[in-house]
Amino acid sequence: MSYEFSKYQGLGNDFILIDNRHSPETIVTPEQASQICDRHFGIGADGVIFALPGQEGTDYTMRIYNSDGSEPEMCGNGIRCLAKFIANLEGIDKVNKTYRIHTLAGVISPQLLENGLVRVDMGKPFLTAGEIPTTLVAAEEKVINQTITVAEQSWAVTCVSMGNPHCITFVEDSEAIPLEKIGPLFEYYSEFPQRINTEFIQVVKPDYLKMRVWERGAGITLACGTGACASVVAGVLNQKCDRVCTVELPGGCLEIEWSSINDRVYMTGPAELVFTGTF
Ligand code: ZDP
């Protein structure tokens, strides 16, 4: 059996995109996804994303497997790549087109802008411990600036879900964090029953954050869209940043806005086709 794929990247967060429009079941298993994500024995990617038929009136359904085969609810950089991918599959100029995409985190709407960037309505953040999920505090409470001990060190963390779970820590110098050592300890910390994505944020200016990320199921990546959104929400909750903010990641910058009018988060950034192939 051979499959066609397209490789896309958004700020260096890279994905294998699969045309799965003919079936509601993913044509690649989580095990196969993990194999093809391998950078030495496979195609190489942070995850595999499927464009499936829409559900409940949406245009398409997105599913994603992380490079370890686990399935996250949402993927910010990935949904920008998906929007470009389906525009390409549909084959006509789709500038200004907005898609409604069914995800495990609800309906998410990416819009293809004239300048080639993609703006995504990421929906509302979830803030209660039960929704994250975390057992750090009671289910209906929020986790804002809460001290936890990881690697024998205290960290003041804020937890935000963008459909998928994030734990954000504000630090003086994001470069100084030993991410490879500390990331897995956060990911598997006992109070995060679904594991967690972990962001370390340096506030350069109230409208400019620098972020490094350890992703659940994928480790160190060059960018994380949901993580950038969650970090701006955490920054606003801690009075550390503005509602309109640039987030600089190792792979480049995202523009994030947490609207005070409708509580929704908007993310704007690039997504590019790298190559296509068959495996
Ligand atoms: O929640 C998770 O398990 C993440 N690893 C999913 C991928 C998130 C992503 N990096 C993003 O940009 O939001 C794709």
C-alpha cells in the first residue's frame, strides 16, 4: 500500500499532511505515524495531520498524531498547515477563504489571508483545573501563579487549555532553561493526568514574549501555536503582557490576540508547503 503525502511547516513545526477526505477513519495508524515521523528512519516530522470529511456542518475534520503516536485535541501550527493543504487540494485561489474545521477541541476556523499568512480563530481558552486537566487545585478553581516543585526547584506556573493542556512559567531568561532535562519532568508530573505541554516565557516587553516549548508527545519543537496562545492568556492573567502580543519562538514569530470582547484567541502566522511525495 502506498500513500501520497505533503510535508508542510509552520515556523519550523513540521507535519506530514494526508488527504483523508474519502474516509472518516485515518488511513495511517498511530504506530505508522510514529514511524514516518522519525527523522532518521522515516520522512521526519513533529506529527501527522489528516484532512477528513467534515462533521456537524463543518467543512473538514482535522485529526493529528504526535510523533510518539499519541493524539492531541488540537494543533495551532498544524491547523494553519491544514488550511493551506486543503486550499491546495481544492485547487483554486482561496485567498480570504475561511474554513470551519471540526477538531477534538471544537470548531476552529482558519482564514487564508492575502499576504499568504493564516489567521486562526482558536476559540476560547479553558481555565479551570478540571478543564485543563490538573489536580493541582480543586476542579472549579484556576491555576494562576501556583508554585510546584519539579527537579527539586520551585516554579510558579499558570495552566491554560486551548483544547490541549499547557503549563506556563515566566522566567528571566528563557535560553537558560535546561529544557531537555526539565521538559519531560513537567510532561509526566503526577498532577497532570493527560500529561502537558510546557512553555517557558521571557517577557521582553508587554507586547513581545520569547517562548521555548517542550511539547507533550513531541519534545522540543521550534514552535507551538496553541502554546503561544496559551502563553499570552497566561501573561494577561498574570498582568505581564498585553492582549495583543507578538510571541517569538525558535522558529519565528506569531501574532496573538486574546479578545476582551468575545474571549476568543486569534493567532496569525505562516504555513508553507515543503515537498510532496509517496511512501
Ligand atoms: O498537545 C499536544 O500533545 C501537542 N504536542 C500537540 C501539537 C501542538 C502544536 N505544536 C501546536 O502548534 O499547537 C502542533
